[in-house]
Amino acid sequence: MLTFPIDTKPEFGIPMKVEEGIFLLKMPIPYTLDHINLWLLRDVEGWTIVDSGFYSEESVLLWNKVLTDFCDNEPIQKIIITHFHPDHVGMAQWLAHKTNATVHMSQIEYLTTHMACQDYSDEQKVVRCQYFERFGLGQEEVGKLQNRIGGYVVGVPEAPISYQRLVDGESILINNEAWHLLQFSGHSPGHICLHHKQRDLLISGDQVLPNISPNISVNFNEPEGNPLADYLESLDSLSTLSNETTVLPSHGRVFNGLRERLTVLKDGHHKSLDQLRSFCQSGRSGLEVIEELYGNRLSLFNLSLGTGEAMAHLNYLIEIGDMSRTGDAVYQYKTN
């Protein structure tokens, strides 16, 4: 039901025109989803960058070429980061050093970046292990997850040192045009989307993607959180925008059909919720729920994501009174 206004497939490191003054910059990331879309926006006598990419030597080479050749060494006016995940914030401080531009983020995303870049304390490691153990994962999986090198170790060598705060509901001027700031929770605590009302454009980050649903996870340091409720609320809010809005996502193709996509995303989560209501008629561990939703052959990275997302759905059902959780060493979830 979506339409895709651009037929040309972008190449890594080569900016591609999307709209007047707006260019898509495809950059590599070391995941199964192998790319991220960054955005170069003309900004008076220079440029604004939206999102920075995952830090790597390849990205350094590509960015150097883009800044020198495509941007013609013109000033970078702003570096805008939608949220704290390493494929978005990883190169931000490198770019800030390189260009003397200011990093712009929501306050919670800036602070969360700094938290994510810190080594876990011994006590945090214990709590994190308990998070996985109580969800039913075995000692072998818990040990592997405990020792896994996270994306921040290599992908974000330095968190932004300073920043200018982006505030929900306000606007930021780029090339003397106002982009309205929309802040949402769910995928991350304070994800920023940028909406150009006059041109009907939405830089959606990971909040809305054309082909996949962004990960919605409960984290070990907020085990009773309900991020799925926040995410579904964000989709309702975005549904007030025009269906003709051209969406510029962080992964996948530029598309039209925003409301249809929002409906599909909401329906997908409600289908999973219904699946769990049925599956948990008898008590189930979190691991059984993961396998019901995602199978039993997940990579270590996807097991970590699957744990957080399965817990998000279960916490949502508990919050609305459709599910109960019992047990201490290993949680059991049962439909009410």
C-alpha cells in the first residue's frame, strides 16, 4: 500500500537528491540490516547533518570524502541526532571535532548516550544477569550475553561532549525553513522526528520504517517499564499528519502512505499481544514467549533484542490487566 517516489538505489557514501536541498547519504553499519540513511540538508551557505552513522574506519573515509567533495568544504551548521543508538550517534563527536558544528539532541537522548557509553559496574552486571535469568534464559545464554561486546564499545568511541537541546513542540531553522520537532518514546526515551509542514516532509528516524518494525524493548535498568504503550501512543500522534507526507526513514526507502504504515505497525503489535494472550493460557516463562514470537534460532544480538521486546509486550498486557506475573527466580506469565 506504500508508494516509493525514488526508483534509484543509493550507493554507500554517495549523497542522492531526494528533494530540493535534501540529500540521502547511505552509510554502512555492521548488522544484518546493513545500512543507515543519514540526511544532508542545505543550510544557507553550508549544511546541516541529520544523524551521523556507526563509527568505523570505513565511515571515516566516506565522511571525509563527503565533506570535501560533495559539501565542498562548506561549513556544517548543525549536527542533529534523532536518538542515542550507535548507528545514529556513533560519528557525532567525530563530526563535531572535524567541523566545529554543534550537536543537537533531546536532553534525555544526550544523557542516555553518556550512560550507554559507560562500562557496567559490578552491581549493574549482577542486576543485568538477573534480568535475563528471571526471564528464563539459561546460564550459557546469560553468560554469553554478559560477555557480549556491545555496539557502543566500537560504534561510539566518544559520546558528544556538549550539545544544544531539542525540545518537543518547538522548531529548528534549517536554510531559513522551520522544521517542527516531535519527540516520542518507545524505541528510545526521547526520539526526535523532524516535520516540515509546508513541504509535507517527515524525517522519521527509526520511529516509522517502511519494511520493519523498530525494536521496542524493556531494559534491565527499567524492568517494569511499558515502552510499547509509549510507542503505540506515538503512532497515534503521527497519524494526525497527512497521508501524503513524504517520509524520510533511517532504514529502507523513502515512502508515501504514512497512515497506512502506522496502521500496519499498530496491527502487528496487537497481533503479537493477541498471540500471547492465547499462548499464556497456562503459565509460560519469558524464554518460552521469546520462542513463540521469534523462534529458537536467534543470534546472540537478536536474543538480546528479543528478550527486551517480548518483555515489552508482556509488561503491556500486565499494565492493562490481561496478564499476571508470578515467581521470583524465574518469572511465569499467565493470561488472566
